[in-house]
Amino acid sequence: MTPRDPVGRREFLRVSAMAGGGVLIAAYLPSLDRVTRPASARAPAGGYEPNAYVSIARDGTVTITAKNPEIGQGVKTMLPMLIADELDVEWGRVRVEQASLDTAKYQEQWAGGSTATPINWLPMRRVGAAARAMLVAAAARSWNVSPASCTTKAGVVYHAPSGRQLAYGDLTGAAAGIAAPDLATVALKDPRDFTIIGKPTRGVDTRAIVTGRPLYGIDVSVPGMKYASYVKCPVFGGRVGSANTDDLKRQPGITDAFVVHGPADAPLSGLLDGVAIVGDGWWAVQTAREKLRVAWDEGDTAQQSSEGFARQAAQLSAQAPQRSLRNDGDAQAALGGAAHVVEAAYYYPFISHATLEPQNCTASYRGGKLELWAPTQTPASGRALVAKTLGMKEDDIVIHLTRGGGGFGRRLNNDYLVEAAAVARQAGVPVKLLWTREDDMQHDFYRPAGFHYFKGGVDAAGKLVAWTDHFVTFGQGDRYAPSANISPAEFPARFIPNFSLGASTIPLGVPTGALRAPGSNAIAFVMQSFIDELAHAAGRDPVQFRLDLLAAVQEGAAMDAQRMRGVLQLVAEKSGWGQGTLARGTGRGVAFHFSHRGYFAEVVQATVSKAGAVVVDKVWVAGDIGSQIINPLNAESQAQGAVLDGLSEAFGQQITIRGGRAEQSNFDAYRLMRMREAPPVDVQFLTTDFPPTGLGEPALPPAVAALCNAIFDATGKRVRSLPLSGQDLSWS
């Protein structure tokens, strides 16, 4: 790709006439590594600059390009809503198109960490506002009046003094000659004037989804395409010794079969050794796969197991932590003087992302150029990985973004992209690489398991005065396995005067990675459950105990205690906490957590039969994600989905390791919540004077602890290990 010429601030927004009429308004900032700037050129102030396209046709139809990958979080609808509202058009006249990867035109073109809202809230609005200003200027010029005397509404520019008006579609030619305004100073709407932002808006793909139109990576079809399977060692990181590929080539419908050797130093997220099977159809490939025989070199990970990890954790727990992460006050002395001391060991397992759409990628390699169609969350990283692995230039690789049938962090890794690319290049034909459910579950980047060994003390007045946590996790020395870390500032740090947090690590050959609300999805379970234990030991109401704890905040806390108190009080009010009497076997639990800039508190009501069967009756959710709920319909759905996701994880999800491989391979052994088991989830948002933040993740973490605390309230049995399917919760 030829580097673009240096651009000035007013050139970020460019306007050009479209063939056949209309106007294209483009906002972009070339990546700095692709631009050679003269010494006199200044980078734009203000950090992130918008990268979006708006096209307006003569009939008034507005097409907005959504730059970020859509994995079910609603970003393909939300980002265009921001632009459309400031552009001041009717949402019914808007058409949305998905962008392909283009790092010269877009920045932050990825999905993860609930970042789309905080990153794009102002930039995308400025794109729409600037486009509106240019259309107003075009109309004012044609009328020979001041732009300040003009207004807009629903895609029309008005000049009230003269009664004149012009639709945007009628201004497309004139707007192409208007100088682009400075995005940093363009006037934005007062939120009271929003017509799209804040209104419940159905997803732009909803109709296509429910009517079965092709949207997902698994739906892609290109001319001349073959189907492919890629078989890796069942032990993580194992390598191919030999394989009967010649036998497979003789199978009906099979066009090729070959061994692929990944780089010797390839990480588990890169191209690993495997056997590729290519054929005319999916079933032909799978039938041939059943006849595959491979001699694997399993490597050292074959010695690892979940039972072994548990033994090592128990041994480490009896020793001092290998590292001290935080040490405030004197926790040991405070424990010695406490009126009540509670000691508890908690465990949570490895879990799989279990995206309903297994990993897939379609790849076409021709003449040294590679084209990929993939539901990736990180397309730029995927392109870089493929280029490095195959020895190609990134500019010779095109990635088209398809909708993802679930991401949850799994598609932050691009192993399936590089596999498809390698197979397509060697096969010499376009291929659609499809993983089976078994491939997907047994070659995941799992939420890491973890062990916490707690001691806590409360004084005679019921105040929490001491806390120690020895966290046993995975890694080597000072390096944690991906997503296996904990922050020294993690709550309740800075809320307890005598606080100690230490960590020890166990070597791991099992791949781990980010899963929806990474870290927080497990940490909230152990922290909020142990806080509940301490509240019970103190004889205090669990909500009031937490409110008192939040009132004890010290300088340097990682979260805003007042915002968390707000949602905790709101969820207590909405759930009727402490009011009425529950039937025997029915209990309520509460929990809160701060993650991904979001503040959430939740109450779960659950009923446990005497035999130990758990039914969740209802969940109440209170969240604070700032001053504006951009799309209330999607916001409610995201919060409800996150809660149900967390409950599903708690009930039956775990991956156990034996002989260096995952034992679970499909939904018969890795159970997800069924629709009939989903409880009603009441969601309330507390609007505050803070910038809007994301919503894909922060509602999940409190759900698990709130459920476990409800089970204790119902039965008197404390859940310290997940999943619930492995616990005896019977009572009498």
C-alpha cells in the first residue's frame, strides 16, 4: 500500500461526489506508521480521531459504515446511531454496512473489553455533527444567508426567516464543495435534543438473523471453494510425527490431505502442527477424518492434569506466597485481635467460551495475495499473525469482517485464521476451514482456573478489620498465564486497613485467555462470597455490611465507592431486600463488582429443593454506566444476557484436564443453561454525570456470587467451589 500524503486537521473529513449523484463524507486518520510526515507537520491534538464513512444518496438515504467487528454486543447498530443522531436524520432512512479491515482508514477496529462506547462516544458524534454542519453550510451558501440562521431536522435544512428548506439529498452536489470543519471544535447536540440516542432501537441485523440470511463467517461461500478440516494434537502443543495422508486422498470427495508443520517457536495462539484435509463437501471431509491416523509427539504438557494442579495448589497454600502484591497495615496482627476470624479456600475451574458458532475462516490465496473472510475480534492482529507466519506483506492480505456467532474473548485469538491461510496456500484453492464443536471445545483459550486461600477478621462491632488472600494461579515466575493475573488494587484493597494479597504460580501448558469480563468473572465470585461469609460471622445484614465497607474507602481505591453504593442501594430497593418472609428452601443473595468501567450490583433469589436441585426464581440488576444509555433495548439485553451467561457458568461449566488434554468435548459434558431454566432478569440503570461506558461485560461478574450467596441463605451451605453440579446442596 502506498503511504498517504500528510494531512492537516481540516483534511480528516473529506468530501467527494459519488458516481451517479450523491456525496461521500469520509473521516479518517492514516496510521502514523504508514505516513511520512515532514518536520513541520503536527499530529492532531486530542488523541483518538474518528474514522468513519457517511454517504448520502440523492433520495436522502444515508449509508453509514460500521467499522468495528460485530460479535453480538450491538456495536454495528450503536456506532451508526451516534453518527446518525448528530447528522440529524431519521433512523428509518439509515442503511448500515460492515467495514472490512482498513488500518489506513480506521483506528481501534476491534471488539473487546467493552471499549466501543468509551472510545467512540465523542468521535462518532463529531463525524455526524461535522457532516451536518457541511450540509447546513451548503444550504446557507445557496440561499446567501448565514449558516447560524439555519436549522436541521430529520434530514432537512431549514431557514425559518424565509420559510425555505432543502433536503439533504438535494444538497449532495453543493456539499461536496464545502470545506471540512475542524472535528475537535464542531458543535454537538445537547443530549436533550437527541432523537436516536437513548431510544430503544432494534439491531440492524435482527431481521436477517431471524429469517436465516447469511451473515456469519460460517455462511461464507466463494467461487471454487473447497471445505477443510485441520486436526491438531489432542495434547496442547503436541507435534505431528507421521500421518496416513495418502490413504485419505483416496477417500471419496477428498481433493488433498497434507501435514502442516507450524514454526518451532509458535505460541499456542499461532500456527500449530496439524493435518489438513480438503474436500468437495463438509461431510466428505469429516468422513475422511474418521480414518485419519496420526503419530503424535505429545510433549511435556501430557504430564499435566486438573488433579495435579489441585495438589500443587494445596502444597503452595501451606507456604508463604511466592510474591507479595499488596500489604497494607498489619493483617496478621489484626487477625490476632479480631472478635471473629473466618478461613476459607475457594476454587473455580477452567471454562470454555463455547461460542455457538465454532471457529471458522474462508481463505483464498492467488498470485501471492491472500483474502480472508472471518468473524475475528482483532482483525489487525490476525493479519499481522498471518503475514509473519506465511512470510507475506500485510498489504497483500485483505480481511473481510463477518458477523460473529459469539465471541466472548475467544476470537481475540486468530489461530483459525492462520490455519485457514496456511491450508489455502498449500492446497492452491479457496477453502472454508470449519472447526467441529469438539475442535472448538478442546482447543480453546480457557478462562484459567484459580485457587484463593482467605483469612478475614471482624471486630466486636461487626467491622471488617483484616483480610489476607493467598492467590494460587498459573504462570512461571513473575509472568502470569494469559488472564490468570490479579490486580494489587482489586477490591477490597483500599477498603480494609489491614490487607494482604500474595500470589504463587503453577507452570501451565494449557492455553488460557480472556473470557467475557476476564479475571472479574472469577474474582467477583470469590471476593463477594467471602465478604458474605464475613457478614454472616459478624451477624450483619449482607447489604448493610457492604454499604459500611464501601463507606470505609481509603485514598487510592481503584473504583468510585459512591457510584457502587448507588447501585447497591438501588438493587436493594428494587428487589425489596429485607422485606417479607421467604419460604423454607428459598433464599436471596447479593453481590457487586466493578469492571470494564461499569458498576453493577445484583440480587438473586433461588429455591433449593431438599434434594439439592437449584432453581433461580428471579434476578435484579442495577448498573451505572454513565450519563447516557445509547440504545436501551440493547442495553437491557446485554445486561440480561451477561447475567444468564454467569449463571450458566456457575451451574455446570468446567473443563478438566487429564493427560494434557481437555476431557470435555461437547454440550453433553459441558452443559449450558437451557431456555426453560432462564429466570426473569429485571434491569435498572442509574444515570450519573460520567461519560458513557460499555456494557458487554460488567453485568456478568456479580451474578455468580449472588447466586451462591442465595444458596447459602436458602440452605446454610456455603459454595466455595464451582460448578454447582459438583456440589451436594441437599438440606433437611
